[in-house]
Amino acid sequence: MAPDADAGKASANRSDPFAPLTSELLPVGDSHEIYVESVGRADGIAAVYLHGGPGSGCQPDHRRLFDPERFHAVLFDQRGAGKSRPTGSREANTLPLLIADMETIREKSGFERWMIVGGSWGATLALAYAEAHPKRVSGMVLRATFLGTRAELEGAFLESLPRFYPGLSDDFLKLLPLEDRRHPLDAYWRRILDSDPAVHGPAARAWHDTERILSEHAPSRTRLDFAALRSTRPLPATPFMEAYYFKNGELVKTMEF
């Protein structure tokens, strides 16, 4: 990674202690380039942040999870996510390849071991990486731990959703044809991955909005806006990567919990 002008200095000497020390697009093969940045101090405690989704990407606020006087943290957008290229690509995008990308980043960063920090899907990837490379992990900080199982997805969308938000559950099902409502998760993933924008657009928005409401402690609204589902605004990226991973079982293929 090519350092910026302040890379060798302690973060306290920089005007913004959370500004990246380095940033780059790192080629990892299969025509993928991973956006990687580091923050903190060059001689700090090695750590890596794993974003959720899959497919969401890192945000500037994620840098603030690490004390810049203590840590040398690496943040990266996983294949097809955030600033990584090609945007949204699901080709050559699997859990083992994401683990291999982490090893490429760790070696290039010069870390013998690092602390793994992540939540939700980030916790899934963290656990899978730790299982594959236990000697490279100095510690783990996980939140909203998710093992990537079908049972967890059904628990969230088919059990918790109707229990806590019955109206939203009705909305979620109403978007599907009657014959698909017996197996709504598979129906949603199939529709999200459909090539027809008239099919995947509303399904992707409905999935994204439902998932967001479920993930918030006090959501501002608890029903789907059916008119907005057919908006011409840019579509959210995460439903497509999530549908790809969930439909193909990519999350649990190499995990042995």
C-alpha cells in the first residue's frame, strides 16, 4: 500500500486521526480488485474490520471503532462490495475466496497475526477465517454473531418478523405470488437474481427495507411502501449479494461448527 504524507507519524500528529494511512485497490485475481485502507499508527496493534452484508462495504465511521493511538487497523471492501471492482460482481465470489483475500491483505500489511473485528455477516466471515487460520488470529471482537445457517434466516424472516411486526410480515409476503408464499425466502432470492428489472427491483427493495427494519432497535417505520418499491432510484447493492450467497449456500460450505 502506498502511504500518504503522514503515514509514518503517530495519528495524534495528523489533523484527522481517523484519516487513512494508506489506501489502494489490491488485485487478488479472478479480475477482482479489493479496496483496502489502513488507519491508526503504523506500529499499533494489528486489526482488521469485516463489514456486513455480504455486499455492504466499509463506511468512514467504521474507522472510529479503533483507537488511533493504539491500533493499526485495516478495513477493506469485500469482492463486489463498496469501492472494490468490478462493482457488484458475483463471479468468483465465495467464502473461501474471501478468506484467501484476507490472507493476501494480512501478508501485504506485514502482520504476523491480527485481531478480527466484525458483526453479522462480518462475524460469519471472522469465524470462518479463524477456523481456517487460527494461528493468524490474536483475538476476536464480534457483535450480532451470525453463522450463516438456513435456520437463522428462517428464524428472522419467518418467525421473528410476524411475531414483532405482523403488518410488515404481511407486506413482505404480499409482494409474492400466492404459489410462492409457502417458501418465501427461496422465492425472494430467485426474484432478486432474476435478470428482469421489473422482477428484481421491487423484490430487492422489499428485502432490503424489511431487513433494515428488523435490524434497527427503534425503526422509523414498520411497513413497506409499495409505491417506493417500484421507484427508479438506484437499487441497494446488498440484496443481490445476499441472495447469491444465501441461495447457493456459500456461507456455510466450508464451516464446521
